[in-house]
Amino acid sequence: MRRFVWKVGVVLLLAAPLLAQGKRIWVLRAPGEMVEYDPATFGVKQTVKVPGGTAISPESFALNHAGQILFAPVESLPLSEPDGRAANKIWFWNGQAGNTIERGMTREVATTGSNQAVSESAPNPFLSEDGKHLFWFANQARRLQREEMDLSTATTWQAWQTDLSGGAREDLASEKMPDCRCPSGSCEESCPYGIVWVPESGVGSFFFVTQFVAGKTEPGYKGSRWIHQDGGKWTTSPMAEPLRRVLDAASGGDVIVEAIPDTGCCGWSNASNDQTRVLDHRGLDHRVQDHGKVTVVFDELATYKNPDYDVSFFTHNACLSPDLAQIAMTIASTAQAGKPMQLSEQGQANPDESKQIRAALAELPAVEVKSLGDASRRVAFVPHATLVGWISEKEILIVEDHMLVAYNVGTGARRKSSVRVEDAGKVFLR
């Protein structure tokens, strides 16, 4: 999830420093500029030249409150031969100057009898929340191949931290995956790799790692671990169930927002029920034995009643409020208003259902805010909007008609800006 800067009139500007106190706002502008705005006046504070231009994905950038910027496109296994040579540097802005750092990506091929052994490693760096370290996560695999077909693989996932130049490595955690045979000839279809989720503000006191299998028709999640600081040391704890798509987490990893995506494949979009839920483990000593309090905040089938049509509704992003009392989400769909809809794989024509789906599509994307009390209820609903994030316990940032707007979830009041945003993913609030 990305965040934005806004401008307000003279009267509303008086309140803005209180709302945005301590925040840093950056906008990725083309070509290759990251602009920081003052959250109180919305004037430009500085402009940093960053790698790439209009074609660079904003997902390749990470920022933290310390004002650091990391440009490092995500790399995964298997690597191709060019990747092992050309993509082996990252770019890091330490708040004053930028420099490149060796990534440490490797790919080596050796002959083993009638087979080839391909050994490869794909480290991915992340910022720290406090700006003092870089965190690194890597899958290291050794695949046996014959005639360019995968036979088996042995994979180890590792985590470590370094100083800001990439030196002084300190190992934090590792996990050896089970040795795996590849009957389809492609190891990523049947063998697990470690995938990591970290807070968008950088690694602070926790992160999650999940054994993930890309699969041939649908992904598989084999188990998750909560890696956290305990008494100054990093500790690994298994989760009760594997995490699927983590959207947000807080309270040291004790509160997690998880989306359960649709299992549709092979050209189908709506094969199961999309859900988003909040897992609250606070006060639990053994989360491996207890999933804690589970609050379902989005249920596709219960809300849209859409089993007959190949139209899936889901949460594009979600963010917990600072006091953990509410959650804001962007609701999106695989279809567009006014476009033809086809039946689902087992669906039958249903005029009433079709009419209801079309009415819902006409409002999307939309931002919904729900409470997280004993009975979750809708607090606010804003059609034709995309969530940016929380700027206070009362206001969220949204994008309406490509313009940035601060929206009060209690009163519905808007503070409109003059900042035009073509792509919400290119704005960061830290």
C-alpha cells in the first residue's frame, strides 16, 4: 500500500500539522524523481534522483521514516543466466547520498554424472524501520537437471542483517526446506520456497516467512513462521496456520490482516469465496496452538452473492488504524462496470444476481472502513475511491478522480487537495 500528500485551504491547513505530525511524504514522479513534500504546507522539501523512468514499477522501491530509499526489484528463483550477472546491484539512498551495493545474487552450473547441478541464490534486501540496518532474505537452491528438465531441488531460506553498506553480516534465521522431487520437470510447480512479508515502513521487531509453492494451477502455502525480537534476540515461532496474503500487521506481529484469495485458475476468476480477516493473537503465549480471535471483515459471497458469474470481488489493500480499533480497505473486482460478464464454471443464468453484481461494479473501486470491536460493523463507505492509508485515528487518505483527499471516517468530511495522482502506488507516507 502506498500513501500520498495533499493540499488544503488556509483554514484547514491550520489543522494539518497536527494530523501529519511526524510523517514523511514522498511521491515518485517521472522521469526518475522521488519528491518529498512537507506534510504541513505541502511544499516541496527535496527532490531525489532515483533509478529508472516511467516504466519502473513502484513496487521496486521501499522507503522508511528515516528518509532512506531503496531501489531493488524483487528477484525469485529460478534465475535465468542474464539475471545472475546484470541485476546484481541495488541502489540505496541513505538520506543524504545515493550509492550502489552488491546484491550477492549467484548462479553456477556444474556437471554431476549425467545431470547438471544448478546452484543459485537470490537475496532480496529490505530497509529497517529505524534506518540503522539493511535486512536480507534469500532462497538458496541446488537443482538437478537433465536435458533442461528439473529433477529435484534442495532449498534453504536465510535471513540476515548488515550495516548500511551491506557489510558486517549478522545471521538471524534460516530454514531448510524438505528435499523435493519435480515430477512435472519444473521445480517451482511442486517445491516450496520462502516468501517474506515485512511492514511497509521497514523491518522493526518482526516479520513473517511462509513456505510457498507456486503450483501449476494454484499456489500452495505449506506453513508460516513469526520471526520476532525477544529480549534483544531474534526468535522463530511457528504459526497455527500458514498465512496467505498478508495485507497489514501491527503490535509486534500479534495483529495480522490476511486475505484469502480466490482459487480460480485456468482462465476462471470466481471459483471460491474471497475473504479478508483480522487475526488477533494479543495475550496468547502459544500462537502455534491457538489462532486467537478471528474477525472476518470482508466476505465476498455473503456481501455480493455472486456464485453464478465469473466475477470476483476482493480487497486490493487494507490498513489497520493507529489505535487498532478500525480497518480500512479498498474493494476491487476482476470485472469492470458496463463490460460483458460470463457465467462461472458451474454457474446458471440468474437475472437478479446479474443486476445486483452490475450495481456493485458501478461503485468500484471503493473504500470501506469497518470497526474491530466484538461485532464488526461498517463505519464508512466511499465509492469510486482507492485507499492510501491512515493519517490519524480519524482520517484516511484516499484517491478520488485522481486527486488526493483526506476523508474523516466519522463525519464524512473531505479535505480536497490540488495534488493529482496518476498512480496511487507511486506515493509513500512513512
